[in-house]
Amino acid sequence: MTVLGVAGFAAGLILYLVAKKFNVTEDPRIGEIEEILPGANCGACGRKGCHDFAVECCKAGNLDGLYCPGAGSAGMSGIADVLGIAPGATQIKKAFVRCQGTACNRRIKRDISAIGSCISAKTLAMPEGYCTWGCLGGGDCIKACRFDAMDWDRENNMPIIDTDRCVGCGACADACPQSLILLREAKPETATVVVACSNRDKGAAARKACATACIGCGKCQRTCRFGAIKVTGNLASIDPALCTACGECIAGCPTSAITSFGNIIAPTINRNA
Amino acid sequence: MESNRITVTGSPHVSAQRTTQRVMLNVILALLPAMACGIWIFGWRSAAVAAVAIIACMLTEYVCARYMLGRRDSLRDCTAIVTGLLLAMTLPSSIPLPMAFAGGVFAIGVGKMAFGGTGQNIFNPALVGRVFLLISFPVEMTTWPLPLSPDGMTGATLLSAMKESGVDASSIDLIQISLGNMGGSLGEVGAIALVAGWIYLTARRIVRLVIPLSILGAVVLLAALTGNNIAVELLSGGLLLGTFFMATDYVTSPMTTKGMLIYGILIGAITFVIRHYGSYPEGISFAILIMNGCTPLINKLTRPRLFGERRKK
Amino acid sequence: MKHITTFGKTGVHPPEMKLTAGSPIKEMPLPRRIELSLAQSLGRPAKAIVKAGDHVSRFDMVGEAQGPVSANVHTPISGTVKSIGTITTTDGHGAEGIIIEASDEDHAADLQSMCDAAPRIGFDAINRLTGDEIIDTIRRAGIVGMGGAAFPTATKLSPPPGSPQCEFLLINGAECEPYLTCDDAIMREMPHEIITGIEIMLKALGQNVRCIIGIEDNKPQAIKAMTVAARSHERISVAAMRTRYPQGGEKMLTKALTRREIAPGALPISEGVIIQNVATALAVYHAVVWGIPLVERVMTVSGNDYLSRCNYRVPIGTPVSDIIAALGEIPPSTVKIVNGGTMMGRAMAGIQGSTTKGMSGLLLLSSGESPQRPSTPCVRCGKCVEVCPMGLEPYLLARLSELGRTDDAAAHHVTDCMECGCCSYSCMAGRRLLDWIKVGKTLARKK
């Protein structure tokens, strides 16, 4: 009995000393910040996971260059509160797919028995005239999304992005072997105008492949009053810094390759005029 | 029109003829002689037990796959039939039919579907079912009807007789027991039929020789070292049934030849130890289940050698 | 002849389906229009050195190699350069290419020049050539490995300084792929030419190099022909190998013929071995003795239901539709068109594109030959592990790739997979193991 008691006491003492010696005091704010973070460990912030991000926030003492798309601006101001500093200005980015090559828009279709992977689908043969730039339909982006913001549109054979849920982490963009997904700033007050096509083939070939292909005609470039659109390599691109989301290019595009997401905007020019 | 019929897939563009379904049908075929032997020895009640166990397994498989995994075609690969048949063959023919049914439900439900269905289970489902019954209903599971006795006389198996009543091994008629004229579960008694089934599976290259030979080799070696009767050791109990049809189960056995060797030798050794030094008369079920649990570890330790990789000095 | 040998217990033995074995090499009529891809070798595509509207003569160089792993491209016909730009390839992805069309005069001149052809140098002159001269001729002729990888031969024959001394020149006549018989055909019909090609390469490699020609034992006529042709050459021997796929893979061939194992990720030269295909040896012969660049190759056009199947000598750049037009319509039962063999070849999306230097076969497969199997759960039978010639665990790699666990897949050596397809072939659950492993390889390389 005595022996056991002494042994127990000694063991307890050793445990206490060891705990004291190897005690790591963690900044309690790290835990608080982690509570705010989504905990998806998506890596969109550029860190290994949410814990690393929280540690970095505490270490840096300010939020320069630190932004968690998952937490959003509300979350970031929460983190700023924890740190006792003023929240910085944040940019909300949303992902969009630069392809509208849906089952009905594509004129030349592909019959493959793929394994549900875009990387695999990309290596397989494509029929003559098929758009080699567009969506491969393997769903890699959907698998990559940690915020349940992407879903498969069975009817169109394309992914769809729920812009409300999208936090702009860019995981889908990294997963897409065709580099179809781009992150663009979503302005709260207007829509975001985008070129939803990646086809760089010459106009005739692009048009043959898909009804909604950018044929590089340059009409949008001429229409834009702000010089925001440039056509290079048979593909239009919009400079987000210059775009005012007036919508004239959307109305003018002969193949509806230019479209918008976010708030619905009324085109200022009638399409039929 | 033309290009629509052409399919595009990744290579290779040909495949071997073997499918899971075909393999399982072959296993069933290989089990049939031993099953017939059981019916011949213990009467038609054996067939009823087998039918109940198979129905229980198939029903459980279908319900679980359909409503838990959302898979409709899981019965097609015939693995549930194999499990049911194997389970029945480890049961005494006198077992009450509801118990056989419960064993089948447990085997598939807990032994297989709880892990995620075909290919995901760690333990051999049929043995999980058998051990469940053995622990839950020890009396019914160890009441063995005597062979060729329609009046329901019961007795002990060879192993339990040897263990408990000290029957001398040398007094046993080997020819009689290899023909199945002994007490035991309905599938384990027909040694010749079991061997025939195994030879068929081996000739069709469905099972490899490594596991059965290493189990039997280990048992023979241990029996010889301890001065036991080798033939009785091999022919009695469920050793042959377990060795040929349960230890060789694809899902729960190791992948590489080296792994199979370790797995087989340890099954043989554990079986022998339980038989002679444990409290149960028969140990093959436990030995296989224990080694099933070790299979992931064995797989990890016996990776194949990468081509061209030099051994570290 | 050496004793029968093979690379080990791994691999598979699919039905050989050598439907065109023993059929003579048929000559394709010279096409009037060719679509010549400039990306016919590993490495960077060649650069076009002609303009649209230029007139080119047969065997003229039209594309210039860009760097050591790129190869020159020559035209097999005389004619006018129609356009330079993206052409359709057999895989439909498109590549930079040159379209050349022959007028009636061009065509007539080509036919005449074929009749007038004569060797450029005599056999005794070969002995006077230096190694550098030979390698230079091979480089200029745009010769690449014709087994499929399309690695420039000249670069392979001149190992970088500091690499081990070459001891063996292994000539790959294994042709382990089902259906394909083009290498068999050239070995049967042109053994002396191949041996001369080998001699030329041996000369370029130096005195101490021995040559072993490895041929699988399902080609007894080829073994016999090559053995007879090699009889008077003491540095060249013929070895019969037990038929086993993937024996034509460079590591497997090296193991089978020399018992040496090339380390993972290493080149054959690390074991003192250089491997060339028999068709490459033939191309070397044509380039050095006749001065003809690599502008044609023998390919197998086959399929169980394709009755006009044969070994076909085809100018490189011939549209696939021309081959079908010349030989006969594709049978209505065709469900798959394959560029190459059934194990490693690539399924085509239709009759499209043109032939390249590495295209060894055009297979028209019916559903009976190439069945589509549903994918069922893995039963962990271990067959894929048993057959994998690289000693990998395909079931595990495929699963890790599917789950996106790239780091784990890389730790299990996913990048050492040679994509032979033995795992998918033998999978009883019909799982597309190789497809997933390829995904894992791509992701592992990206990291």
C-alpha cells in the first residue's frame, strides 16, 4: 500500500515536472482566430492550413498580405478585432469558368469513356474540329472545391459555380488542366463582365466547334468606350481595372461569348438595334 | 454517324477474360462437391441450412448496398453467395435455422457492409458470422450430429474428442475420416471433396498455391516436431476448408507472394497452438481472423521490390 | 541463337492476335497530298524551313530540328507547300504541320525517281565511314526511335560525355504488343538490310560493343531469317525470348537479354546498354547506304473484322483516311480505332490525322476484341501487383491518385510506372487502374 502510494506520488511529481518543463504557451489569440477561420485547410491564403494562417496573423500583428477568402471580409474584420487592429480593405474574388461549351453549344461532340478526371480526359483523343480549349467535363474543379460552391450541371455537362458560396480561394482554378477558371473581383454594386471562352483557334474553326466561342472578331474591342477589351491571339480579354460593367460588349458580342456574373445588368444597347 | 460509334478510352484496349463474377462462380463450383458430401453425410437438413445462410447473406447484401451505399448491382458479383455458402459449411447441420439466418445477416452486415462492401472488409465475412454464432450460441454450435445417422444422434468432433476425452489418435481410421465419416460441421467433413475443389481452383489459377501450402506446411511441421499424428492433424476439423477456401479469400489476404507466405505460416502455427494449447478444440477460424487483421500490416511490410532497385547494403 | 530467355515472372501474355503474321509488306501508292506534322519526335517540334507556295522535291528537308531531342522532317513526295499551320493529328489535339500537294508532273517525277533509285555508297564504303560521319548522317536523316517513343536516334547513339561505356547495342525485335507485325515483317523480308543498319550503328558506337537482337519466340520465321543474316557477323547475335508482354519495354528487354536491371529513373546507358528498334536499324541502313531520309515506315493495319488487313509501307504524313481509302472501308462492327498496339496504343476519335514516324499500327477493333467492361469494386486479389513489371502496387497507386493524394502516390513511386497497362488488362474488377495512375503521374510531376 505504502509502496504503491509512494510510487504514485513519484509518478505524479515526474509528470508535473515534465509538463512544466515542456509546456508550450500558445498565444490564446491563435485559437480565437482559428474559431473564425473556416477550418477547410484549403491553402487559398498561401499557408499550409488554417492554423498556420492564424499563427501568422498573430505574429505579424497586422493583416498586410493576409487574407482568408473563406472567412471573407466579415471574418477578416473579426480577426482584426481579435488582434485589436483596424481591418484593412478587402477584395472579394469569385471564380468563373471561361467556357460555355455546354452540350447544346458545342457543335462537335466527343464520345469518351473517361474515368471522371479532367487530366485523363485531356490526354484522350478528340474528334476533328472539337474545341480543345474548353471544359473537359471530368469534374476536377468540383472535387477541388472545399466550400461546396460547385456543382455538376448534368443537362449541360458543365460545372456551375454558386457565386454566393464561392470564396475565391482558387482551388478549382489550380485543379483545372485547361486553366479555364479565373478569379475576378466581384464588385458589390455592379456585375462583373467576363469573356466566357478560352478558344484561341481562328474564328472559322472556333465557330465551327462551338456556338458560343469567341471568334476574335474584335467587335467588343471597338465597342468598348473605356478601352478595357483587347483581342489577342483570337481571344478577347477584359481588363478588370478599366471595365465599368456597362454591358455594351455583352449586347454586341455576336456569339454571346461575353457574359457577366453577379448583379444582373440591363444592357444599355438593344441587341437588335 | 460513323464517329459516334467509335469510343475513346485510355489504354489498354484489351482485357483478360476473368471477371469477379466468373471467379466467384468458380469458387461456388469448387465448393459444391464438399457441400454435396455434407448433404450425403448429414442429410437434407444441411441443404436447408445452406439455403437459409445464402438467402440471409444475399438479402443483407442487397438491403445494405441499396440503402446504405446506393449501389444496386452489388449482388451481381456473387460474393454474397460465396459468403453464405462458406458460412453454412462451417455450421453443424443441426443448427436451428433462425440461427443460421442470424449468422448470415451478421456475416454480411457487420463483417462486410459495415466496412463499405465488397473489397473493403478486413475480416473474412463468413468467419465473422461463424465466430459470432460460436460465441452467441455455444451449445448449438458445438452439438455435432453423428454422420449417417438419421435419428438425430449427436456426438463430439474428432478434435474435441481427442482434447476432452483423450481418444488416442492412432485408433482413428484415416480412410473413414477422409471420406467424411466423422462428426463435424457440414462442409468440413469431406476431405477428398475439399481437395478436389481446391485442385480445380488451383488449376483454373484462381487461387495461388502459396497460402494453402504454407498453412499445411506449418501444421505438418509443428505436428511432426511435437510428435502428433500428421494425417489426423490435417484431416480433422475445419483445417482443409479454412485453408483452401477461407484463408485464400482475395480481400482479406496479403497481395504479394512473400506476404502470403508469412500469412500462411502464421495461420498454420496459430491453428496448431489453439488446437493443442488453447481451450477451443479447433483454431483455424480464429487463426484466419487474427491473420486477416494483420494483413494490412503484412502488405505494408512486404512491398514488392521496385524494378531495378538495389538492395541497401 | 542463344537460349530462350525472358525478363521475369511479371507481365502478362494477352492473346497474340498476330493476324497479319506472314503477310508480305504491301506498298502504299504514293499519296498526292500529305500532312506532315512537325512534332514527330520527343522534345521540341521542328521548325518549318519552307514557306507556303514553295516547291519541294522528294526527300527534301522541310522541318529543321530544334535542339538535340528534336528531329528533322523530310517530305516523302515532291510538290508545292500548300500551307503551314495547325494540322489535325490522330489524337485530334492538333500540331504544327506542313501540307504538301503534288501536281501530276510532281507525281510522275516521283514515280520515275523510285525506279531510278540506286545505293549511294557501296558496302565496302561503309567501312571507311567514321563514327561521327555516321551519326551526322543519321541526325540529318531525321531518324527517331520507331518503336513509339520517337527519341532521336543520333542523340541516343552519342551518349553524353561522362556516361558509362556502352557495352551492348540491343536491337528490339520483341514486338510484344498484340496485333502488330510490322517489325516481324521487315525482319522476315529485309534481314540483311537490318543487319547492315546494325553494323553501321556498331561502327558508330566503337569496337567493344556487342549487339544482341531480341526477338520473341512467336516469330520463328523472323528469328530464322535474322539468325541466317547475322551468321557472318561475330559481334551480332540473335536471342529468342519467351513471348511475354511488355518485353519490348527498354528495361524489360535489357533484363531479358543482359540480365542487367536499369535503376528506377535511369537511362539504359547507365548499364552500358543502348536500345534501338529493328525498324530504326532499317532506317539507318536506308539513310547511310541509300541516302534516303526517314520518310516512310511499315505499319500494321489490322483488326479481326478488317479483311484487307496487312503490313503496309506508308509514306510518313499520309492522311489516315487515304490508308483506309486504299485498303478498304472500315467494317461497320468497328468500335475502336487504335493508333499503335492494343496495350499501349492510343484510341482515336475517328479516321483523322496523318501517319507519323512513330505510328506502328492502325487497329480497327470490334466490340468482341475490345469489350467495354463495367468497373466494379476492387477485390484486392493482388493480380495487378503480381503482373506489374516495375514492382509497383497499381491498386494502391490508382486509389491514391483517385483520392488526390499525390504525395502518397509519389512516395509509392507512381512516376516509375511505364504505362504498359498490364494492371488494367488483368484486373478482374474491370478497374481502369492505368488511367488513374496516369492522372497520379501527371499530378506528381506537376508538384
